[in-house]
Amino acid sequence: MALWRFLTSLKTCAWAGLAFCVAGAVGSVVMGRYPELFADMDAQVFAGWFARKGFADPAPTLWLYGLLLATGLFAVNAACCTFERLVQIFRGTVTLRRLLPHVMHLAFLGVVLSHLVSAVYGDRIPGVAIPQGGFAPVGGTGLAMRLDRFDAVMAPEGYPIDFSATVTLFRDTTAVARGVVRTNEPLFHEGYGIYIKNFGTTPWGAPYAVFDANRDPGATAILAASLLFTAANLLYLFPSRRADA
Amino acid sequence: MEGAHLIPFWLALAAYGAEAGFRLAGVAPSSVRKSPLFAGVLLHAAFLGLRWGLSGHAPMAGLFESLTVFSFCCAVAGLVLCRSEETAAAWKPLSILVLLPQAGAALIDKRMTPPYPALDTPWFATHVGLSFLGYGFFAAGLALGIVYLRVGGDAVYRAAGRSALYGFSAFSAGMVCGGIWAYYAWGSYWIWTPKEIWSVIVWIYFATLAHLKFIPAQDGWPGWTKRLEMGATAAGYGVVLLTFLGVSLLLRSSHSF
């Protein structure tokens, strides 16, 4: 019972929130102090990075342990609170107003769990550089990518206004997907998003483009949970305004 | 036209300056709609609309545009929350919070940011706009929190509570839009940079604050009371400033100016 009271307590929520803020604030500074440690944090999924660096060099990553523990406690607290309150709500008068905070809790849990899925089962393949007309393997996916055509529109001042790449994805010798990739418009295939990151000219004068291929298996669920959270949050505002008017 | 579009910016700055001057001198307009600040907000909206049309993207890129949008959102949040006679006292600190970022913007380079490809998406305007709207409500929370701590009042307490709730809601929606934008533009809804971490700190801070309201005052330490809650609401603005300016200016981040 003492453990359950702890897990459902608003004070636990407060302490977890405070711990997250402190750990995050420390981490934002530590990241700048150890660029050699944290620079490649986004070049692979979090679980892989943490398994290599978090355990090998624990001192500068202590804040991450705190951040993860606080997030976990925050999530468990939200889950237990919602379970306890929903039982009470469904035993009494059920109103949308009473349910909405718990819809937000559940959506928050959805985001945390989906992010966990992406952090463990996702994939990051950075820096796939291909000259126009050339091929390159897309990491260990078994896919190969051909850059069919690269186009860039440059402003007179020298910065790019628009750039796009027409690419074809092959599995073995069969073309399985073809499309145009530009900023804000990736090409999706087999759960991977192909993103154009950079471009330039090879020493022999042909244009080349650099791509990232990322897989986030939790992304769709995160989007759905985030939208659910936002909808419940916005709905929660209206009764509040009427009540306070 | 590029230079002329700054005229409403300067006029808005003058209006905000007049509002702050009047408030500090103890002169209050008969109603918010007859205040210099209200005129300033209209001029400011005209300026932002003109700049949007001229630059081809939402005027929220770079330090100048960020500061002036921040000022605009503080003013709008104040107009939403501080309309009653009881909450009017909050205009004294709030008019300064509106003026300072606009004055800061006046001091720096006002050239338009080029229309970089990544900005060519509606998620840019929604992400940044909603985030700054959240910041504006948090600024109003600071002003209302100060007034509550000094003179109290149920209407001020409720308005301060709404500032945290509205700010949290706008900021949350802004984070969602930012995640969607980042996913399509850079291949991940989340990257590990100080700005992203501090954005979540702001979110967690105000989420926690929203929960603390429900801890009974007699329920042992920390003895959560209205005064402590108002203090934390006001202090939240410090967390916002650290996130917006501190991290963007001092630490390396995808959001650095």
C-alpha cells in the first residue's frame, strides 16, 4: 500500500518533474563539455549509443541515467494515477471533463512507450553519398540507391532556394521504389525514410547528394498519441474557461 | 518597400514604450482597447504580416524576428488574460515584458532571413508560432504571479492559473508541430541538443506545475499553497528565458541564432 501511495502520489509527480529538470539542465551543459562523447548521439538509435557510451563512460552520462529514471517514474506515476482515478470515475459520474486529464496521461504514456520502441528497434544510416548516376548501398538494409538526377536552384547570393534528388531504390537488381526527395519531403520505403541532407560537386564535376536513411518504428504511434494529447488538452481548456467566466 | 515595412515595427515599439511609461507613472487607460498597447498590437500584426509577405516565410527565423514575435505574443497573451479590473494591475510588469524584447529587436540586424528550403513548410510557422504563444502566456504568468504575491486576489490567481494552462497547451501543440516538421525535414522527431532538452524541461516544468495545484495544502511538506504556486508560475518565465535566449545564445544547438 505504501508503494502504491508513492506511485500514485502527486508529490511523486513533483519530485520526478524536478529531477527531470535538474538532470536535463545538467546534461545540456555536460553535452557541450564532452563533444567527443555526445557528437554522434543522433547518428544511431539511442539504445545502441547508450549501450556503447553510457556504460563505458558513465561519469559524463550520469545525467542521462537521471533523465531516464525521472522519465520512467513520471510515466509510472501517470499510469498508476490514471488507473486509480479511472476506477473511481467509472464507479461514479463519468464526464468528459473528468476523463480528459487521463486521456492526456494515456497519450503521454503512448509517446513514451512508442519512443522507447523507436529508441531500441529503430535504425540510423547517416551519410549515404552518391554521385549523379551512381549507386550506393543503404547500410545493412539490403537496399541500394541510385541517384538518377540532382537539381538545385541557387539564389544570386549563393544559398540554395530549393534542391531535390530523383532516386531509385533497388533490392538485388529489381527497382522497388522511385521518387523525388527534397527538404521536408522524404521518400518512404519499407519503413525507412530517405532524407536529403547535403549536396555538392565531385572532383570530376558531377553533382552528388548525401542522404540519411532512418527508421522509426514508433513514429506513427507517437504522432497519433501526440495528436490525441493535443486534442484532449484543447478540449480541456473550454470547460475551464466557462467555469471561470 | 523592404525598409518601409519596418515603419509599423517602430510605431509598435513606440506604442509599447508609451504603454510602459504610462503604467510605470501610474496612469491606466479607461479600457484595454483604448490603450497604446492595443494600438501597438495592431501595428505589430501589420508589420508581421508585411514581413511574412516580403520574406516568403513566417517572420519567425533569426534573432530579430524571434524577439519581435516574442514581444507580440506577450502582448496578445496579456490581452487574453488581463482584461478585467482585478487583473489590470498585471499590465504594469507585463508592459515591460512586452517592451523589452521589442526594444531588443530594435537594436539588432533586421535583414530578412533568406527563404531556406527547410522553412518552406506550414510546420515551421505552427511550431514556432505556437511555441512563442506559449512563451507569451508564461510571460503573462510572471506578471500575474508578481501581482498575486504582492496584493493577492482570486481573479488574479485564476488568471495566473490560466496563463500556465494556456501556455502549456500552446507550447505542447508547438512541440508536436516541431516534432512533425523535424521528422519530415531531418529524419527524426527528436535530436539530442540542449535546445530540445530545455524545451522538454519547460514542458515538464509546467506539466508538474499543473499537477501541484491539486496537492492539498495540509498534505505535509512541501505544503503546496497558492503563494508557492504563484511563485513557481512566475519563476517559470525564468525557465522559458533560459530556453529561448540562454540556450540559443550560449549553447550549441540546432536552434542557435
